[in-house]
Amino acid sequence: MPNYNDWSRHFRGSPMPIPKYQELTLPLLRFLVDGEEHAVREAVDALAQEFRLSPEERQEMLPSGRQPLLRNRVGWAQTHMKKAGLLEYPRRGYIRITDRGRAVLQDPPEQITERYLMRFPEFQDFKNQQSSKTTADPEETATTTQQTPEEIIDSAHQALRTTLATDLLDTIKDCSPAFFEQLVLDLLVAMGYGGIDGIISEDRLGLDVIYLQAKRWSHTVGRPEIQRFAGALHGQRARKGVFITTSDFTREARDYAASIDIKIILIDGDRLTELMIDHGVGVSTVQTLELKRIDQDYFTEE
């Protein structure tokens, strides 16, 4: 297998424009070929050198002015390869190639595009999540001429939100159980509830309480776990409960929760991240976009 320095010589010569993020995926993977942990900023610097970007090009910002364009594109490249299982995040701010990534480099394509990544089931799931959460026709998203500007913005916003949600869930799964329990309480407080020690108040006086179960699990929650939770509610003479997990629930678990007299709300990992994003828990706003149109009332002449 050629090493990174051998490969990089192909790019020496005249300066090149800032590459698109799909043009960065294969070079980024090759940079990680040594199998060591590398800081993301280190990867950005190395790619900037190999593409011979000028200091001005390295500092070129997104139109929003929030982030350097190159850093943003490297970020998208690493996110897509993370979703496909070609690289991993061993710790915050660091990336490392996986065994699957090494296998790709054994017989690399000319470019690692989204079409190429679709051969991996995890990436298919990621893209299916994006497609299922947008009203735009998947065939139309590839050709923006078939979409109105508003549709393009909506599709891009949903793609960003889906990526944020999956990254957020990955981060939550790396947290300790104690931190996860606090995260859940923070979310419920942000939603207008009050809570402590697994009990949340539905009203300000605490006249109606809801019992909480939070599990930072990777395996699917089945009916037995929900039955035990329901039994615990009976023991407390409680009528309402919320069961939150970072994974998912089986059909049997959902059917059971829907069939009993006690009200049990099931919140899986996808719903959890949606609520966190909507209520600003664990995320921060980096840009607000205003869309304006002509005020026809203003121009109405009597």
C-alpha cells in the first residue's frame, strides 16, 4: 500500500482551488493510514499543504463568516466517512482510520463519493434518515434546477439537522450513565417540567408527578423492561411514566406500552435528539437565517 507521502507527491505543483468535500474524502483517509489518532486540525493543515492552498485560501470563510471553508469541507468529509464506518472518533477533536477504512485503501476508488459510500449499510441508513425527513423528492435533490430556492434551503437545513442529530446521539452514547441521567433532567427542565431523582412534575406545584427511567443502552429495549417499569409505577401508585433510551424499542415493547392503563411514553434515541435540538440542550445556534419577501400590504394603494 502506498504511504501518505508517496501519494502526496502527486499533488505537488501548481496551487489548486479549495477542493470540494468529496474531493477530500480519499486524501483524508490516506492521511490516516498510519492508524494513529490525529487531531482534526492536524488533518486540515496537512490537506491544506498537499493541495498547496495559499494562506488566504486557508482563511477563506463560509458566506456566514462563522467557519473557514476548508475546515467546513473537511468536517463534512470526515462525517460522511464516519457514518460509513471508514473512520472513528476515539476522543473529542480526534479521528482515526478503522479496519474498514484500511480495507478501502487496499483497492481505493478514484474518489470516495456518496455513491461509493452507499455500499455500506450504515451510510445507507444515514442517507435514508435524511430522505425520510424531507418532503423533497430524492431524485430532485440532485438537480437544484427542479427545486425552488425555498425548497433548496429546506432540504439543506434538514440535511444539517439530520447530521447534527446523529452526531449528537454518538456523543451521548460516549457519556457516562450519570451524565446521561443529568442530561435527561436538563432536557425536561428545558421543556418546562421540574424534576429530581427520577421524578418530574407535570405542574409547578407538583400535584401530578411523572416517573422517569433513562437508559444509555446500545441494545434494543424489549417488552420485559417496559413491564418491569410498569410494575414499578404500580408500586408507587403512579399513573404516568417516561422511558428514555439512546437505542430503540421493539414492536412488542411499544404495543405493550400502548395497551396498558398506565400512561407510559417511550422516547428512543432519534426522538431524544430531536427534542434536544428543538429545546437547545447540548447544542448551540451558530447561524440564524432570515428569509424575507415583499410585503404586499405595504404597497397597496387606496
